[in-house]
Amino acid sequence: MHLLEHRRKNLVLVQSFVELCTLGLKQPVFLRNTLCILLGCARPLSRLLLIPMQQGYRDQLQRELDRRKRTNPAFSLRSFARTLDVSPSFLSHVINGHKNLSLLSALKIAQKLRYSPSEADSFVDLVKLEMQQVVARDLPVKSNEGLTLQLEAFQVISDWYHYAIRELTVTQDFRADPKWIAKRLGITVLEAKEAVERLLLLGLVEKTSDSRLVSTNLFIKTPTNQPSRALRNHHQQMIQKAQEALEGQVISKRDITGTTIAIKPEQLELAKREIQKFHKRLADLLDTTDTTEVYQLNVQFFSLTESDPTRATHAAHATHERSQT
């Protein structure tokens, strides 16, 4: 059975079992342990599965905020964010479902809330379980042109280092060791470990029989022309990495250039198509078997001029005149 199809069936089984649990059905130990194995948890989920899925970690944070407000009417979301050592906007986005907690963030928040070890474990498992549900619902769609990630699935791997790890797997000296990966990319060991788990889950990398980690060698796409906070976050991170390279890397190791062009608005779609072709052409051109480094190609094509309201008025007036002739 193809790996993606096998993973899809396993995750559908997980999702179906969780839905049964939310109906309050009794949970036999062997089924609970099966779910734990499928989720890759290091401990039984006896406590976690007593919590309905409608009451995930976001609801848990909202309930904690509401509880503190009842105790102290002056307590606010900003106060709660300060307690958790996160920004108010980030906390608001998490509670409202616009951003996800990583396992590292979940651990830090559990510590700030002074959870007991078992409470902290349950909170982190809720975060992990939601990730599994998103992937079960939005596994990549394979076609002749590569893999298309749905936006909710992309949100799980929107941090820049996921794509970097995937490309790192094809370098000559790659080691499937979170410590080695973390050192090469300048991230934490936990971030590296979590990222590898997510990439495996989505079928973007695979483990061989001898425990090597390899890329699936499929071109990844996301739906175009759809607004997405996760996509914006990803591009903002990559632009930030470019700014760091501008200051920290010698000129011989980077190429940061730009061109200013006057265009007609109707040429924009043509420019977008050519940029996409260039991305693919350069990737194919540089594809070889003896790579040692991972690079990022950013292309930003945007307007430097503000919209001219008089032009729109003139165009509307001209259209009106033509309609009357």
C-alpha cells in the first residue's frame, strides 16, 4: 500500500475513534493504547480522552481566562498574555483558531499556568491531537505536478524550518538526528524533533527501513490566490531570514538584487506566471546529487505606487460616456 494512503487510513481510524469518544462511549484499554500508538504518544491517553474534542486546548485557555475574569473583573486578555509571556495578539489568534501552538509553546504555557506534570501532559497531548486531526482531514493531494497542501495542513508546517529540513535531507552529510538538524539550522532540538514528526505525518519525508530520513522528492504547492494568515507568516519569516543574510552573510554566499519596473496592471498575471515558471526552472537546474547546503529563493513583486483615485474616476466616466453613445 502506498505510504500516503496507509497514513490516510490510519488517521481516519484515529479521527473516527476520537469522534466515538466525544459521544461518551466507554473506552476499552486496548483501544486506547491503539490510539496512543497511532498518535505516537509516549504515554497512555487515559486522561486526555475523557475531554470532549469540542473542548480542546483553545477552549481550555478560554476557560482559564474566563475563570480569572470571574475572580478579578479587571483581568483581561492582555493580563492573561502577560501571565503566559506571549503577546496579546498571538494569544487572541490562538484562542480564536487563527494560529496554532507548537509543542514547545504548549510546554511553556503549561509551566506558566503552574500545571501539575499530568495536567501539563494532557494539555500538550491536546495540542498534538489537534495537529493529527488537521492532517487526517487535509492530507496532501498528489498529482502529476506534485503535492498540493491544503491551507489548514500547511498551517501545521508554516514555520520556515520545515521546508529547510525537507531540503536538508538530500544533502550529502545529512543525519536524521534532531541535535544535528538543530545545529545546522540554528533552531532548538525540540523544534527540529517536532518538525520531523509533522513532515513524516504529511508524507513530505519518509523513513527508510534502515531509519534514514529521505525527502519524497515531490514538488509542493499550496492553493493560490487565497488569503491565509499561515502563508503570510511563512513569507514574513523567510523575508526576515533574507534580512539576516543581508547583514550576516558575505556577498560571495548570497545574491540579493532587485529591479524596479513600470507596468500596466493587466500585465500582473503574466508576471506571476513567469515568476512561477522561474521558480520551477531554477529548482530543476540546480537539482543534483552532491549538494551540501540549503538556500532559499524569495521573489517579491509588489506595487510601489499608491492607487490613483482619479484614474478610476476617469475610467468610470469614460465607460459611462461609451454606454450612452
